[in-house]
Amino acid sequence: MFGITRQSLLAFSVHLFTASGAFWAFLALVAAAEYRFNVMWWWLGVALLVDGVDGPLARYFNVKTVLPNWSGEMLDSIIDYVTFVLIPAFALYQSGFLQERTSFLAAALIVCTSAIYYADTRMKTANNSFRGFPVCWNMVVFTLFVLQPGWTVALGVVIISAILTFMPVHFVHPVRVKTLRTLTLSMFAVWSLCGLAAIYENMDASMWALLGLDITPRSLQEMMAFKNMDVSYIVKIGIAISGLYLYCIGFVIQVFSLGKD
């Protein structure tokens, strides 16, 4: 009817699924504005899950061919910029993790360099790595929240990552790069599980708010203190080691020319 086929409906449903990431991003932004950082990371995690699943779904249902007038790549990039860049930058500012002046500097570096990076058509290499830091600020800022290295170190990480955005340094895609893929996927799984553990260990006050229950002054104070989250030592070690691996392994593969893709 009206030229609409079952195949086109299924394909458009995949676009709607991708677009749902915008709503999860909205919920994350509301949570960050209300200092409910634990809830914010939860919703960003949901958005990250959608981002990881929609690509395979699009290929399975042949969305690009069925709906050639709708750009899944453009839709994905818009949502990625919000969830990977804009909200983490706002969280870094809103949390008070950095000093006031440096928080504006860090936010400017994050949002501006990332916007330019998305416009770079050379971001992918021959072996499916990213050329330059792939603006995964959600992972970087979350790691800073967990490890609490101090504002000077945190600012240094932001500055270095912003500079690496424009450098010919490779960063690994955990799924598409074949070299050391099993190890890389294992490290990504460790980082993800430790991230879930960090959220779970600090979920009490934030979950009350997530469920829409009354927030007392005490619970609000606890939620605002999420930037000083109480995370077990083993979780911090897991986040640190796996995060450092994911950050550096692409450069290691590049320098030593490991494997042939």
C-alpha cells in the first residue's frame, strides 16, 4: 500500500532504532544537568549499546540499498557527536572535576576538535583503524571519573587527546581491526564490565532518582559527589589497564606493523 513494502518498513525501523539514541542522549543530558552522573553514564551506556547494534542490523536488512535517500551514516554521526562528545564535555564541566577556567578550556578543546574530526574524510585507515584520536570522549571522561587522577592530569589527558585528533596516529577499532582482535575484544569486554561494576557500586542514590522517587537533600548531595565515586580497587585497576591498552594498541600495531589486514 502506498508503495510501502515490508522490506522498507523493516529498513526504516532500523533508522528509528538508531534515532532512539537521541532520546537516550536527552535523558543523559537531563541527568547531568541535575548532577545525577551515575544515571547519566547509565543512559550513555544504553546509547552506546544502540550504536554497537544498529550497524549490523543495517547491514543485515540492507538498509542502504532499500532506503537510498536516508543516510544512516549522517544519522549515526549526529547522535555519536552528542553521546560521545557533547554530553561527556558537559559532564566534565558540570561535575566540577576541573577548575572553573580549565573546565571551559577542556570543553572547548573537546567539542571543537571533535566537530572538525567528524568532517575529516580520512579518519579510517586501510586496516580499519582510526587515523587520529577517534573522539571517544565518553570513554575517556568516564575513565577519569573512575580513576580520579587530579585535575592537572585530567586536563593533560584532554589536551593530549585533542592534539592526537589531528596526528597520523592510529587508534584501533575493537571489532573491525583483525590484528590482535581477540585480545582487543577481550580488553574491551574487561573495560565494559568494570564500567558496569563502577556504576553498580555507586548506583544507590542515583537509582532513586532514575525511578522517579523523592530526592532528599542528603541523596542529592550523594549524587553530586559521584565525581568522587567510591569504586573498588580491582575495578579501578581493570579500567586503567584495559583503557590504556585500548588507547595505545593501535599505535603499537602501526609502529611495529603487526599483522597483515
